[in-house]
Amino acid sequence: MPDLSESRKKPKIIAIANQKGGVGKTTTAINLGTALAAVGKKVLLIDIDPQGNASTGMGIESDQRDLTSYDLLLGGTPIEDVVCETQVPGLLISPATTDLASADIELAGDRARSGKLRKLLQGRNLAAFGLDFVLIDCPPSLNLLTVNAMVAADSVLVPLQCEFFALEGLSQLMLSIREVRQNLNPELRIEGIVLTMYDSRNNLSHQVEKDVRENMGDLVFQTVIPRNVRLSEAPSYAMPALLYDHTSKGSIAYQKLAAEVLRRNHQKSA
């Protein structure tokens, strides 16, 4: 358990969100967190997706998830009791289970339902971990869990698959972020948009990249995440791609993305 009396700086809180599934959201959460930890940053990954894929991908077996993000949000369990270590030094996780699937219904009658996670992340118990970053892996929908993440976050990182309807889905997400900013979290910003599943041999990938960069400008990260077999294989071995094969194109891309995130936040590697 951390020293709760120790005064620490406030970590940067980034919600990783997209209302569409299968865009590389959890892959980004896992591997960005691992890449940041690899350069000496202390990172907490909060899994609030009822599928629990980030937890599985970090090697946290179901029978190890005695206390989860559900207990954190709905059970009032202190964050230091929920957070556990992962196989990556410097990367902690608040795991998730399917219990979170009922969160929307259970939170519906709570007047403070949208700010539950923010309140938890503002406590001194979190500060005592000495974190540099908190990454929140959101569900693939714009439900109360995702709203909680956006209300708690400093910024939103959007993984965007290089597909035909990419910009249409992005515009919907931007409207939701704007609503949260106007009504619940005026400090919320866009951390950036990262293009995922990029196939350099495919004209569609080039066209999507061109359209997104023309429309969103500097909000789009220079780094693109390629379609990569190693990125797809790693979760079946319950580990981030950076541990599974740190030399793969996907792993190298996430290391570059981490470097961009650090630059945008004026931080240096340890």
C-alpha cells in the first residue's frame, strides 16, 4: 500500500474512447500504458469496459479480480484496495468484469452519477501512488461509464480506425465531448486522434488519413498504428504487444505514440 501521507503531483488523466467497437481502443490503452511505463512513467490503467479486455490483455485472470472497477464506482471501495500490479513494472491496473454491464442501471438514480469517477480520482489516496498518467479504457459506447471517464479526465484520446465511415463516427464523438465540456467538465480537451489499423498498401487508409488530417489538423498524432499480426496475437498470450514482441511494427508505433504524448504534455522520459 502506498504512503498516504506523501504529497504527490496530480497525474494527467486521459480517457481512451470511441463509441465504435473494434477500433483498437483497448490495444491502444494497453500498449500506450506499457510504452509510457517502459520510459519510467508511473501509469494506472482503469478498465471500465464490462468486457474486461484490458484486464485480460494485461494478464489479470478472472479469478484474480476480487475487487474491480465496479467496486470502485458502485461499492465505495477505496482505490488502493482495487488497484493491483501487472507484469509491466510501473503499470498498475484497476481491473474490470462483466459486473460493470449493470452500471448504467445502478447509477441511473444517483444524482451524482456522472461525477463518481472524478471524485474518486481527486482523492489523496490516488495522489499517494505518485502517478504520472491515468489511462481510462472506456466501453465502446457513449454510456454513463464513458461519460464518467470524460468528466474525470483532463483529455480524450481517440483511436480511429482507417475505414470508410471514420469521419462520420468521429463527428458524433466530438459532439459528445463538446456536450460534456459544456455541461460537466469545462477543462476537457482532445489529447489527440490516433489512426489505427493503417494499411499502407491500401488506398482507403491513405484517403482516410488525408481526410482526417485535413479536417482535424494538429489534433491528429503523426504516429499511425499499422495493421500488425503481433498486435493481434499478443492478447491471446495475455500480454501487451510490447512484451510479446517489442521489435514488431505495432510495438514500435506505440513507442512512438508514447513519445508524442510525452511531448504534448511537456514531459521527458526518465
